[in-house]
Amino acid sequence: MSKRINLISGPRNISTALMYSFGNRSDTIAIDEPMYAYYLAKTGISHPGGSEVINSLPIQMNEVLDRFFYQQLNGQNLFIKGMAHHYHGLSDLSFLDDFINIFLIREPSKLIASFAQVINQPTIQDIGLKIEWELYNYLVERERQVLVLDSAEILKDPYKVLSSVCEFIGIPFSEEMMSWPKGPKPFDGVWAKYWYANVWQSEGFVKQKTSDRIFPQRLSSLLKEAELYYDRLYKESIKA
């Protein structure tokens, strides 16, 4: 039976590597951030390549759902990589009931330091942790099964954590998930050239050198707020 997997992640959070891991499975279709154009069109926020993004995807949520979330699978599994901040202001979340929802988090000082290289003054909305906490509680209150992953725990032992993820989803673990070829993938979004340079150099789950960036002190108040939500979600996460 096909599984529909919905990843809800913060940015700069090995979410693309996780998409590559699932996308390398022969039984899985990978979709890259199908709500991105909807988010940019609704908020008017400026992102690198924003006009390209808007021209590449539907900007109406019903079209996003029909084209990507509810596409015919023909026996394949579906893995959707999405960003938590793309859910900002979305009033009808009932479609989440039809999916296996997985939350991906990252220690916020590293997340913010990385994200600030592209967006100079990120907000709590941009980094997604508050929205992830809200979506997590929404699903728990509806008694839906949810899974929380921490990027550092994945990197400690990818085999163990991914095996647990597959068990949760109800699919067999595949060695195909442990590595992938370098370079762009056919399912990358048009924004990949702005954001994916590091992961294009990877062939598996490895810590990036950029993970050791110095935290920008101008964002200390954002870090303090983000840590509140991260700590709550981390308690629920799979540990290596």
C-alpha cells in the first residue's frame, strides 16, 4: 500500500538530504517544497529567485494539493519535503490528516547562523520552529501519529534513525536511502541553485563544514525565542 509522507521542516536543516535519501528509493516519488510559490505569493516576502519560484509552481493551495499532495501514485510512495514557514496563515490544515507527518528540527543557533547567510535578518516565522510546534500540537490534539526528527541525531547514526523512520511509516528500510549521486536531482525546485550548493556536493548524510559558523550576536533575541520551541520538540524526537 502506498504511503504519503509529509515532511515539515525548518530551513537549513538537512531536509534536502532527507529528500534525496527518500528520492533515491526506487519505490518513492520525491517532491520538493510544493507550497513555496503559494507562500511567496501570499506573503509578498522576497526570496532569492522568487519570481522563478512563483512561475514554476501553482500559487493557489487547492491546486497545490491536487497536483502534488493527492497525485496518483500507482503503487509508489510519496515523499513531500516542505518548509514549516510555508504553512504560515494557512487556515485549513485538515489535509494533514491524510498524511504521515514528520517534523524535522535543528539546534537553533546553527539553524539561524546558516539561514542568516542568505536572509540577513530572519524572524521566528522564517526559521519555522514556532510553526512546527503549533502544527505538532494541532496533530497531537487530533490524535494523529507524528514523528519528530532532529538533524544532529540523524547525522550521529543515519542507519539507525532512518530504520526507525521507516518502521514508523510502515515501509521496509532500504540501503538506497544511505547514499545518492552528487549534483542536482530531477526533482529539485528551481530555487536549488540558490540554496543547495552544499548538498549537491554530498553523497550521503555528512556534517557540513558550514555547521561551525559563528553565531551572529545581532540575532540573540531570536535565538532565545527559538530555543523555547526547539527544546519542546527535541524532547519528542528520535534519538540515535
